[in-house]
Amino acid sequence: MLTTETTKAYLSILREELVPATGCTEPIALAYAAARLRDILGVWPERIRAEVSGNIIKNVKSVVVPNTGGLKGISAAIAAGIAAGDAEKILQVISTVPSDRHGAIAAYCQDTPIEIVCADTPRMLDIRLTGWAGEHSACVHIANSHSNIVREEKNGEVLLEKPVTDSAEDSLTDKSVLNVADILEFANTAELGDIAPLLQRQIDCNTAIAAEGLKNNWGANIGSVLLVEYPGDIKTEAKAWAAAGSDARMSGCELPVVILSGSGNQGITASVPVVRYARFLGANQEKLYRALLVSDLVTIHQKSGIGRLSAYCGAVSAGVGAGAGIAYLLDGGYEAIAHTIVNAVAIISGTICDGAKPSCAAKIAASVDAGILGYSMYKNHQEFKSGDGIVTKGVDDTIANVGLLAQQGMRQTDQTILSIMTERCK
């Protein structure tokens, strides 16, 4: 039985992680910082210096910023925040920008000097914007998580300052309480009253953007391709709907997404396949909510060792989480869920993150497929065993190995990816 403290920690983690965002969270974090910069300065800056970590550059380069008329890149995200952002909305900072503001955003982006510097920082997520207007200046610093403002200044005077570390989990609930056995216990026993609204918003938002991705022409249309070219079964449907949500989101769809571990793609991947399976199986709403708790928390458990931004593709963690949620719907037992996770991790770990862009949808489809195959292996009495690659005895120890792989083993990979993207892929 879970202690009261552990239950409270799990609830706190879910409240921190399941939040809405409009657009890819890295450009939106820039837009949020820019909107705060403008508010502090009191006018639109005449010039801006953006000092950002390499992973911000990587994840903003190729994704469309919503409500900008199709603009991409760091300057576009900053311009959107300055010219039309509402900082009170945080990660929905540009969610309500009318189309008649697109011209102002484009003009500011084109006419305002915006210097972009790759910051020398150990943090994977680091944004420092400084703006000048006449003799006045202001600065906003976000670190470690997308809306975590740690410092604000005006004319050299510190207005806000928070303690900050180099940990991706800085200012967040301690996730060392997470383990697969307790996640299952929590999913089975949690009172749903407090968290049902969070889970229902995740279902509603993420299903809506997936439906939009299938209905209209977005990105590379991976979701639609899957439905056309592959058998019309629930496995294909689960992959296609998840991919379609990313198709739309990466290409500037204005619909909001409930994110997970700071990522909309992970929020979509961890939820939409579980929703499609629940509907296919005729599961009731309570069963769906509890399956989502498994999927969300297994995803967060993996990501807590990896970090919010990494060379390791976050869709993999969410696809594994979705596999665990589907295993909960089909079986419900610890053995099924643990074996699903280990099998899925062994199949697809090491997939690289080369930034936010349309191909994320295809990686999502592959990750969900790995999650489903992980359960199918268990059902057929097959498994990857300790000593097979990075697999070791115990599901939580295998998850820890993934964190080690991502944080230490792929550090140079991350630098090489950024170098290729900025120097060879113009």
C-alpha cells in the first residue's frame, strides 16, 4: 500500500506535467520569455540578444510557430511573443493571436536585430533574452523547464531571482519516488476525483489534434499514410492517430496539446494510442483513466533519468509508456506491464532526437509499434533477458540504464547532431 506522502508526490507530479501548450514547447518557451521581456521593458525592444542552449536551437530550427502565418525559427518565436504574446497564458502565450497580427509579427522578425548565440551552459534547456529600447534594458532567464523563469531584470535591477541548479528537475517534485510497482498500485487505487479533469483534458485535447492531423494536410501526413497503406486493425489505428497528432502539431496547428515531460509529442504519444485501444475494447471511462495513469507515469519515470531535452528521442519513452498503458487495458498485471516496458526499451532505445520537425510523427509511429510489440512478446511468452544489450534484471534497473545511456552515452551524439543541423543542413 502506498504511503500518503507517495500518493501526494504522484499527484503533484501529474499536476506539474499534464499542462496545456499551444505549439512545440521550445519555440513557445522563447515566445513566453519574449512576452515577459516586453512587459518588463514596457515597450517593444529595439534589439534583442538571445542566448540559448544547443537543444533549444535544435528543437526550434525546423518547426512552424503557430499563429504566425507559417514562420519558423528562433527569431520568429521571439517576434511572436513580443508582437502578440500574452505572458499570463504561459505555454499558451500565443494561442489566441488573430490572423491580422501575423503581419506585425513578420515585420518585427524582419526589421528588428535579434542576435542568436549558442550559450556555453551545462543546462539542456536554457534561454536568456536581453532587450534594449533607448537607454532602457530588460532581461528574462528561463532554465531547466519551459516556463521556469529564474531571473528577471530591468535596467540592471533584479526584479526576480530564484535558486537554480543544473538539474533538469530543478524546481519540480522529486521523481525518485517513481517505480513501476508503485505506479501500478497508484493507478489501481488512486481516487480519481482530483485527477480526472487533468486526464479528461489530456484525452480531449490530444484526440482533437490527432483527428485534425488525419482530416487535413499537415506535415508528411504519416498518420494518413499508415491508414491507407497498412491493415485496418487497432494496432495501425493506434499508431496512425498518435502520428497524426504530431503531423499537425509540428506544422503549426493552433490546437492545444496537453504535454508530458515538457513535450507535446510525448503527451500525444502517451495518451492517444491508449484512448484508441480503450474505445476499441469497450473499456469504461474509469479503466481508461487508470490506463492513462500507467502510461503517463511510466513515461515520466523514464524521462526523469533522461532529462527534458536530450539526444535520445522522447517519443521512444512515450511509446513505451503507451505500450504499458495498453498492457494495463489488456491484462492489468505487474508482470505484463514490466515485461512490456523492458521488451519495448530493448527494441527501440537509442533513436536520436534531431529536433522538432515533421519526421517526429514517423518516430512516434515506430515507438508506439515497439510498445505494442513489447506486450505481444509477453503474451506469447517471449522476452529479452538480462544481459541482452542494455537490458538488466528488473524493469526499474533497465529504465535506469536508459537514463545512463541518454545522459552520458549520448552527450557527444547531441553535440554532433547540433553541428550537423547548423552547419550541413541549411
